[in-house]
Amino acid sequence: MELLPNITINHYLLVSVALFSLGILGILLRRNAIIMFMCIELMLNAVNLMLVAFSKMWGQTDAQVFVFFIMVVAAAEVAVGLAILMMLYRNMNTTSTDVLDKLKW
Amino acid sequence: MLTEYAFWFLSFVAFFSAAFMIITKNPVYSVLSLILTFFSIAGHYFLLNAQFLAAVHIIVYAGAIMVLFLYVIMMLNLNTLEEEKKSTWMKALSVVAGGILLFVLLGIVRRTDELTVIAAANGADCGLVENLGKALYRDFLIPFELASVLFLGAMVGAVYLSKKELV
């Protein structure tokens, strides 16, 4: 079926998968904790886009409510996470995960 | 078709600004390009007729979350951070791992072509505020209230963590 003229669900899956992989790539490549945090947000948004596309495909509101709750949890997560990062910076004077490796095995 | 061009335009903007977010060394540029990505995703929501989610997405992500990121980066003065030292060997390995994940996910997406034959459902306007509000306040009332409790907890936690006297 076509969600838009000439655009099927597969196009949206493609975009979503590309954005998700970019988020994973950013987490693997970068060492700045704030950038890694932003990559997590990017991955959440990729999944949100996929959920909205499926919601349009089935004509159901449930997936969009789910996306709404994902946004709520993401906002709470960012508030707490950035507070943790600020505390880390105040105590360790860095946000690089090369230095913050005390919990590493 | 206009919507088709809009779809491809928004997709390319989202992809390349997300790629720029990863590549650039300056965290402020990263935040700004991620805001561009979020705006193009909001455009996707508009195209999919999910108007409530598009508005909430712009308000929450571009308006609150990314401003918080920008604020923290500027307050900690992170844009003058030292160069991240990482060997090219590790970088190549990361790109290979990410590429393998992309390959696997693309393989999965390619196998979903039977999804395309599902008949069009009738809910073209399921993303409007009226229908979504009914679902949110009728079927999902308890999760909605629990979300407010979660916000309260997050707020208390953020304030507690930001206190100066903490270790």
C-alpha cells in the first residue's frame, strides 16, 4: 500500500534504518559523552518515525500514543542524564569516556 | 508529486544532518545539526498526517531537549574540548561494525515486501488531535498519569544531582 503517493512503508523503513545505523555509528565513533547521548536521541527518533509510519499504515492510534510516551521518557532521561554529566564534569573535569572508565572491567 | 519530493527532501536533510552531527568536532555544530534532523523528522510526521506528534516533537525535542543540550555544552565550555584521541584502527573497526548492522537491518527491511500488499486501512486521520486525545485520555489514562509521576521523579533527581554539595 502507499502511505503517500509513490511512497510505501518500505521507504519509511529505509529512512528509519539509516538514521538508526547512524546513531549506532556515532556511539561507536565518538568519545564525548554528550555526543553519545545525542546519538541515543537520534536512535529513539528513528524508531519513532518507524512507529508513526506503521500507525499510518494500519490506521491505528495506538502506535502514536506509544510514540508520545517514548518522547515523555526521553525528556525525563535527558534531564537526569545531563545532570549526571554535569556532575561528572564538575568532579572529573571531563566528559570523555576514555577517562571515565572506572566501571570498566 | 509534491509530497513525494517532500519525502525525499526531508529524508536527505535528516540523513546528512545526522551524518554531520557525527562527523563534526565542535559539539555546538553537532547540536545544531541534530536540531535540523529533528525538524525534518517533524516534517515527516506532518506528511504522515500525524499533526499532534509533529507539534509535540518540535516543542519537546527542538524546544526543550536540544536547548538543554546546548545550554550544558555552553555552560561547561565543551566546544574548546581537547581533540578526541582514538586510533584509526578503532575508527575503522567502528565503521565496519556500524556497516554490518546497517547491512543486517537493510536485509530485514528488504524481506518485508509482503507488508506492502496489506490493504489500506481507513484511519487516515488517526493522527489528529481529537482522535489522539480520545485515545490518550480514555484508553491510556493510567500510563498518562504514571508519566507525570515519572516526570516528577526525574525533576527531583535532576535537582538533587545538580547540587553543589554532592560528592
